[in-house]
Amino acid sequence: MRFFRGSVPRLLLACAALAVLVSCGHKLPLTLAPYAAPGPPENLAAVQREDIMTLSWSYRQSERIKGFLIMRKSPGRIPGCPVSGPLSGTTPAKAAPGGVFKKIAFVTGTTYSGRLIFGNVYTYQVRAETTTGVLGTPALISVPALVPPPPPEGIHFAIGNSLLTLGWKAEGTWNGRQVFYNVYGGAAKPKAALPLLNAVPIGRNSFSFAPRPAEDMIYRVKALLGGPFVYEGKGASVIVRPRDFVPSRPERPETVVVPGGIRLIWQPNPETWVSGYRVYRMKGTIPVKIGSSTVPTFFDKGASSGTYRISAVGSVAQSPLSEPSTVP
């Protein structure tokens, strides 16, 4: 009866219920499928971020699965691996006795996160449990909890014509292993989770992407170790604000006198995030705004002479004024 171990009382009750129904004239197919042990979870993977280990897996028999039992043991430590590191001072989770699995959680989804002690080797066991209380075959994974690399230093940004580039000082290696980087970014909101921006870990000290110049954005760079498991440390952050997007100075506009006024034409700015242009007519040495345009042209209706200068506009900031163009 190993197949139904731990479920004999439920099995006897089920058989008794079936017998009663059949004796009462009910025609039911006799099946013990609800009491069959489920299969193991698939694609079990582990990722360590700072001092948190996250397990993930997939499961196809979800219609009769109540949830998943998570068990853990720590059979030993990594020789020469320090317990403390960049995260020293945090309160680690207690390790289960060596060689003995201990229940640490029951989850209804397909992920689990829990704290760890650096330097321990952890073995996790994930088992599906059916709605009738039958535990399935476990999926196992063993992960050494390594001290992750420190946050990158010198993080900065540069705004180009179409891309925003983050840069930092590359670590190279950490405890003999190559260091990679992940970049997270999103709206600068309190306690908001930042989505990952790079598709694969970055092996260099810069990353470029399309900016979002209309709102305050926070970008965080985290170092991680390469290998069969991901070990990601704390991040270094930088905030990019709309006022940081200052367009370059536009070229001098050309002026053409046409019936009914003066037409101004100029070369568009190279920045793709420029939202428009402002047009000024000089009153002595003082520029007076006479209009704006979203395209590099403007018609000054009724004018026959004047000195003009233009500026390009980002989300909130504008460029220096162009050189003047005069119609006598």
C-alpha cells in the first residue's frame, strides 16, 4: 500500500461511500483516481537575490492540486565561504538540522521565497498535494547560498539623441567568479517593484535603452554571479528626471518674407524626445515669445521685419536660444 501511504483512512472512507451509493441503486464508475499520488513538479529552479532564495516550478495537473509543500534541509556548509558579507546585520532564517527535511511552507502558487544563511548548502523538496490530501513525488534541488557581489560603484547616466545610457564601475570578478549585471527601472514611486530591463545578464559596465522623459524614473543596477544558479546582490540606484532632458541648441532659423507675414524654417533637433519648439522675437536685447510649434517651421502673421530666435523643448526643460536671424 506504499502508493497510498498516509491516506489509508481516506481510502477506506471513499470505498465505503462508493459501496453505499452502489447499494442504493446509483450507477457510478468505481475509480480511485482522486486518491492517486500526483506527479512531481517540473522545471524546479532557484534564484538567490541578496539573502532571499526564490524557488519556481511548473505543474500541469492543477485542476486537482490544492497546493505545494515546501521542505528544506541544510546538510552542511561550503568550505571557506564566509557567513557575513554586504548583508551582514540582517536576521537570517534558522537552518534545518543537517540531513533532516523540515517543513517551511505550504503555497498555492508555483513560487516560494525564504531567507537564508550565507555559506550553507540548502536542499529543497517541493511536493504537490491533492484536494484529497495525497502528497506526490518530490522534486529536489540543492543550492549553495553564496555571498553575492556588492553593489556597483559610480553609477551615472548620459542622455543621447534617442537612448539613455547607464554606466558604472565594473567589478570583473567576485570570489573567483565572473560578475554580471541586471538593470531594473520604472517610475519613481515608493515601494514600487521595478521591472527588469535587460533580456540577459550584462557582462559590461554600461547599458542603453529608450528613455521615458516625461516622468521621474529610478534605475537600479545589481551585480550577480554567473553559473548554474543566480546570485544577485543589492543594487545602486540613480534617478533621472524630466528636467535632465535638456535639448541641444537649435541651428539658426531661415527667414522668408511671404505675402501676409514672415515664414521661419529650421533644421529639426537630433533628439527624438524633443516635444516642440518655441519662437521668440527680439525686443532690443529681450526675447519675447510669440508662439510655439511641434514642427520646425513657424509663420509670423502680419510681420514684415524682425529678429527671431528659437529654442527646442523637452518634457519641461528647453534648450538655449539659437543664433538670431534678422529680416531688415
